[in-house]
Amino acid sequence: MRMYAFLIAALAALVDRARGEDAERGDVPGWVMITVMTAALVLAILIPFREAIVSAVQNALTSVTSAG
């Protein structure tokens, strides 16, 4: 009897998932907004400080590759 109840519950969960009635589907628009805001922050930092960032990365790579 216990196995029958488990099988019924598993089938019900499978049917709910197939119908798209899953309560834990996630918030796609929220993730899209987070991604867009992150890209905007990266651009907001990169645009005014591009020369300084490129210079710092080049100096770091030069110091790592020439050390020896």
C-alpha cells in the first residue's frame, strides 16, 4: 500500500511539472534585470577608467611574464 501511495504522489508531481504548475520555477524577469544591471555597472566602471584598467593589467602581465 505504501508503494502505491508513493507511485501516485510521484505521478502527480510529474503531471504538475509537465503542466508548468511548479511553484519553484524561478523568476526569469528578475534574473534578466540582474544581468542587465550588472552589465550596466561594468560599462559604467569601464568607460571612464578604461585607460587605467588597461594600463594596470598590462603592468601586471609584464611583471609576471618578465619575472624570472
